[in-house]
Amino acid sequence: MKEIDFSSINQTINWWEKHRLRFNIILGALGIFSLLIIFPSCFGLVDCIGIFFWGFMANVLYSLGILLEIINVYYLKSKFNFFQYRHFFIIIGTVTYSFVTFFYPFIYYMHPL
């Protein structure tokens, strides 16, 4: 039976956490920029709660990268080399969530349901 490589798990967590701040700054800046462009006439408590929820969900989805790598190391005994694709995952995830973060306020305030 192969022993679990806890140093690999620690490196995975450290790598992803080192990039989390950059991810949050990018999304926050795009969200603020998009709200400044729209300048909504009615912005209240519900909108503030929505912004905090949006940021919370962004970080939950960001944590999936960490979770996938830990599952690979712990349960699959490093069968897949996810660490080789870290940069791809973080770039694709950041670009995708940034796109949605920038355009969602336009949809929300221009076409309220």
C-alpha cells in the first residue's frame, strides 16, 4: 500500500491559497467597474447581500481546484497529474467567472425579472 504524500497536499493547498487573493481582487474590481458603468438608480440591502453571496460562491467554486487535487492525492494515490494543469484551471476559471461577474449586473439591472 502506497503511503499518502502529505507534503504534496500541503503544496497543493499553499499553491491555490497563494493565488486566491489575486482571484478575488480581479473579480472585485470587475464587479465594481461594471456597477460604476451601470450606476444603478436603486441599490439597497438586498443588492449588498447579493454581492457578498456572489463573492462567497466564487470562493466556493475556486476551492474546487484544491479539492480535486486533494482527492487525487488522497484517494486516487496521484493517479492523475492535476498539478500539471493548475495554471490552465486557474486561468480558465478566473476568465469564466470574471466574464459572468462583469456582465451579470448588466442583465440584472437592465432586465429585472
